[in-house]
Amino acid sequence: MKILGIETSCDETAAAVVENGRTVLSSEVYSQIALHAQYGGVVPEIASRKHMEKISLVADAAIKAAHTAKGEIDAIAVTAGPGLIGALLTGLSFAKAAAYALDIPLIPVHHIKAHVAALYLSTPSPEPPFICAVVSGGHTLFLDVLSYDTVRVLGSTKDDAAGELFDKTARVLGYPYPGGKALDELAKTAAKDTPRYPLPLPKFDDAPLDCSFSGLKTAVINTVHNTRAKKDESLDTAALALSIMDAVSYIIVSRTVLAAKLHNRRTIALSGGVAANSFLRQELRAASAAHDLELFLPPLHLCGDNAAMVAAAGYFDHLGGSVAHLSQNAFSSLSPEVDMAHINSR
Ligand code: KG4
Ligand code: ZN
């Protein structure tokens, strides 16, 4: 079964063709980053307009690159939430029109479940059930992946996402949006034994699988401002970046391992844009070895937003019977536990 995936939830206009939820025949991503970088973050109105301008071109390019005729596409999977509502509606409207014109099913996909499905596109890939930390610019969640189409939320951030912490602190250090990768590179230049800046590691006794990054963000920003205000002190930016990496890795890794322990899982995985972070990958490798857990990490090109993961998630949801009506709506915030095809009536 060939599925055309469409992703427009944030600042990537993406389309891909995936066969049977596993084989990527094509994956086209048009990144709007350069457009938003000058504003220091994503401007929703600009994102929606650019998606409108690009979506047909990107979808055509994906179909062509897959050497597939339009008539050979069996279904269209599209991200229907969560994300920027105008951006989501652009992709959803395009997908509805295409599904109607080609007379094929439309499958609504949850963006977080699509990040999980990125793991099914690589070999070897995890088999549910497993614990998955989904860490991106907009989300930080710890999931129990019960089956290919069902997840349960075990914990999440109470405020900012980890990627947001990276992007905002990188910005204070002078890096353009999105600064996560630059911060990763900067931290690599610090000596491993360099003294760390003290940063808070909040935890919640009543919800040990929840986490928080906004206090951490404020602490980093205050450290930068306070050090710069003192004439006799200079800021060691590499050491600060390494301190941020340590803190975020500790928070994510400890929750992931605890989730596996509490829910009796032997397999853990990571996904989302921040899954590209070299420190987090390294710390999870070390923790999985120390706790005798099997670990799956997506290849770097499948960590950030793309439509191949949407097509894969759509395939597994469709096997479970998911089909959208043409009245399907998009939702800016949405639990990954909901049945996407029946959310209109919520
Ligand atoms: O999944 P994604 O493409 O978009 C969302 O759904 O949010 O994630 C984007 C996030 C950004 O915050 C970006 O800075 C972060 O992923 N990111 C990284 C790295 N590469 C991308 N963060 C830390 N280290 C990296 N190497
Ligand atoms: Zn994402």
C-alpha cells in the first residue's frame, strides 16, 4: 500500500511516499527556517502562507521522486494536530482535496504518533510495546507505545519543551533560530571535565514522569545576563552549553528509564527533533547498557519534522481502521491518545 504523507504542522512543508509503512520511496522537505530566523522564531501567519505557496509543488516533487503515478497512490495521510492551526489547515485542506480528487481514503495523523512512527522506517526498528521519549521544539512526552496505533501518555513537560529551552538559550548566546544544533556543537568544544554552571533539575514527587524546563531556561538566561554584567567575570559559553546538555540529558534519560521500570518494558526509544542531540543519544546509550534495556534511536534525517513519518503513522492507523470524513478538522492541541478519525465530534 502506497501512502502519500503530508506534514505542515509548523515550519516544514513536507510530502513523502511510503510503502506499507516501512519503505520510504521519497521524502521531500521544504524548510522555512531561513524565513523565520530573522524573527527569532516561527511566525504562524508567515508559516501558513508559505505552506500554501509550497504544498502542491512539494507533493508533486514527492510523487515524482517516488516514480509513482498519482493513480497508484492508495491513501493520503495528513497531520491534523497538534501544531499551528493555520499551518495545519493548509496541509489538511490540500490533503482533503487530493483525496477527493483521487477518490482514495484520507487518514488523519497525530504529529506525536508520527514522530514515534519515524522509528518504524529504520532497520532494525522497535516492536511495541516500548517506552518512547518524544522530544522536540514543541513537545516533551514520555509514552508507553502499546501497539503500532495506540500510545499512552505516562508523563510530559509541565511548561516548555526541551527544544524550546535549547532554542531560547541559544538565542541569548547569539545563535539564530533554531539554535539546538548550534548549542550541541558548542557543547562539544568544552572539555569533558570543565566545571559546570549550577542549573536546577526540578522533579515532582507526585508525578515522577513529568518534567519542567522553564526554570532551567530562566536560570540559563540569568546566568548569561549576570555574568555579562560583572566586569571581572567572563562567560564560558561552551561550559554553559555543556551544562545545559547535562541537565536536559539527565531529565530525559532518568524519566525514560524510570518509565521502563515502572511499566515493565525492556525496550526504550527516542524520537522528535531533539533526538538528533548527540549528548542525549550518548547518555541514553549509556543508560540502556547500564539498565539492560534495548534502545532504538532514529537516524538523524528522520528526527526532525518530515512527511515520511506521517505516511508511516497513517499506514498503521489505517490498518486499525482509521479513515477521516471530509469534514475532518485540525486541532492545535491534542492528546496522542485520541482517536484521530473521531475527534470532530468531541
Ligand atoms: O521535531 P521538530 O523538527 O519540530 C517540532 O515538532 O517541534 O523539532 C525541532 C527542534 C528544535 O527545537 C531544534 O532546535 C531541535 O529540534 N534540534 C536539536 C538538534 N537538532 C534539532 N536540539 C538539540 N540538538 C540538536 N542536534
Ligand atoms: Zn515535530
